[in-house]
Amino acid sequence: MCNDKTAFVSLVEAAGELNLADGSLTQVAARGDVKVAVQVGNMNKVIKLENTLFVPQLKTNLLSISKLVNNGHEVVFSKSQAVVKDKNGDVKLTARSDGDLFSLSTPHAHAFTTTERPDIDT
């Protein structure tokens, strides 16, 4: 889920409601593909997160682990990081532990927390 309309490379209107962790509801405005700059080891890449919800009211962008796993990816968590691998075992992205959350490893200070298979259907 992404709160930044400019991050989308494609977007189609999709109305709906989303239940948030705090029990409140928010509106889904659209659905589309987002490109995100990530850092995997010493390499910078741009990956495409397919089927991403555009939710303008979100305070931060979120990545659905269940959607990654349901689409054939493996997510391995440790105390300091999370690693997302594709069906071939290739690392597609990493996230560092940041308190109670994991933040995508990006080459920029602004991180999107929502996924290059080159395409990942989330």
C-alpha cells in the first residue's frame, strides 16, 4: 500500500475500504504498479510492486508479507533484518529492523515500505 500517487507508474481507479491495524477504516482510491529503489547488498536496483493499493490517508507505505508469500516469495526474518527471496532463491529485497518495524533497505533516505521479479505481484 502506498500513500504517494507520484510513485505509481500505472494507476486505475479502485474504490474500496481498508481495515487498519488500529481498527479504523480508510479509503482505497486506486490500484496500480509502483517502482521502488532498493538496496540489496552493494547493489542498487529498481523493483516494481504490482497491484499496489493507493491509500492517500496512510501515514507510511506498507508491504504485505502475506501477499509476497502467496505469490511464491520466501520472507526470512532475523533480529536485525528481513530478506525477500524469489522462487529461485535470489534475494529481491532486504529490510532492516527499525524498532518494532522493518524498513526497506534503500539508497535514499525516503523508503517505500510496499516490491523486480522484475515484477512482484503484491
